[in-house]
Amino acid sequence: QVQLVESGGGLVQAGGSLRLSCAASGSPFRFNDMGWHRQVPGKQRELVALITSGGGTNYADSVKDRFTISRDNAKNTVYLQMNSLKPEDTAVYYCFAIIGGPTYWGQGTQVTVSS
């Protein structure tokens, strides 16, 4: 059974930094794209950042130059370094991984940025 376990969320002041981690396990298949979405109550979930198995990256315009996604393929772990955080970054952040064909999701971790 595939599991994605997230860590690293919390409360930070505007301008601060947080690092999210997501460790995936339980699949004999190749881990393809991995990344992060976020969701604010009442709004649709939006893609924050994605990284392919080859290291290619894609970011939402709102986080470019502030967030950096990386992965450790040996550990099946994806990271999101978030710098210069803004109150509008407040959301539940969900890790995802595309494994074989299906997309799997983590349970979500709350990030709160105070002004």
C-alpha cells in the first residue's frame, strides 16, 4: 500500500522560511512526478510545484523565486523549501506522487504565515 508521509508544516512570520518533506513508500513501481499542491478553504486545490523523476521542475507563478522543490530518488522523498513566506501562502499543503499511473496524495500539512 502506497503511503505519503508529510512533515515540516507550522506557523511562521511573514518573511520567514519553512521546509516541507514528503516520504513515499510501499510501491514496487517507479516514482514519476512528485510535488505539492495547496488548498485554502473555499478555494480549489492549486499546484505549487512539481518535479519529474529526471529533475525537471515547474512552479506556480505566485511562488517562483521563493520556493524550491527537490527530491531524493534513493529515498523517494520530495522537499519544498519555502522562503520569503507571505500571509497568502497560508494553506494546507498536500504532497502528491504519480507512481506507475495513479496519483497518490499525502494527508496534508498546515502552513500558516502570520503578518
